[in-house]
Amino acid sequence: MRAVGGKDERFTTCAVVGTDIAGWVTDSTRSDNVVEFLGDLVKLTPKHLDLHWIADNLSAHKPDKVAEFLEVNPRVHIHHTPTHASWLNQVELFFSILERRPLRRSEFDSVDDLADKVIAFINDYNRRAQPFRWTYDGKPLRVA
């Protein structure tokens, strides 16, 4: 998710950790931020579990710094979704919820205000979170 306010930009990324959403807001998509985000996820993930991160094809997800992080953290695995297939990413479902609930028709005093409200929503969401339940039965969808 990208929020632009004047010259400020904020990028939001989220991860499903158990039934919780871990949210992170940063001012850029540099590989340093990706490595810091992955480090935070490693701290949140129980040591006996591998960490699988489904990422889109943003160039910041693929540089040498990320590869070096993966070498040092062998239980971390990055899976890149196919181009134009963001619907495969479970987090995209959460971004849809985020857009429909706190963001649509909202006003923010600043980009920092936006970031604070996104994180507050994530914290509130986690108090009531349930795993996503897929209901698609494999039959072609019909237009009503």
C-alpha cells in the first residue's frame, strides 16, 4: 500500500503471524527497510517455525541485502507472487479490509496521522481477528 502526502510517502506492509496481523509503516521501499521488516518478523515468529513471506515483485524485495539476510536466516523463505496475481497474497485481502474500513472517506491531518491510524486499526483488528475462511467452491463465478 502506498500513501502519498505532498513530498512525504509512506509504504505499509503487513504479515500474518498466527491469527495476528503485523503492520509496519516506512518512508521508502529500500532494501534496508525490507531487511529490517524481515528481522522484525523473525523476532515475532516462534523459533521452531519457518517464516514464509509472500511478496509481490517490487524490486526492493530482491537485492543483494535481502539475499544476504536470507543466507543468515535459513528459516526465512520469500515466495514472489506471479505478476498481476496479487489476489493470491493473503495480505492483499487484509489491505482490502483496511481500505474499506478506516481509510475510505477518511481525512488525515498528515501522513504521520495516516500511519498512526493504520497501526491503530491493525491493533484493534488483532484483538478480534479470526483466520480467513475461504468459501469458493471451484464453480465459475456468475455476474448477478
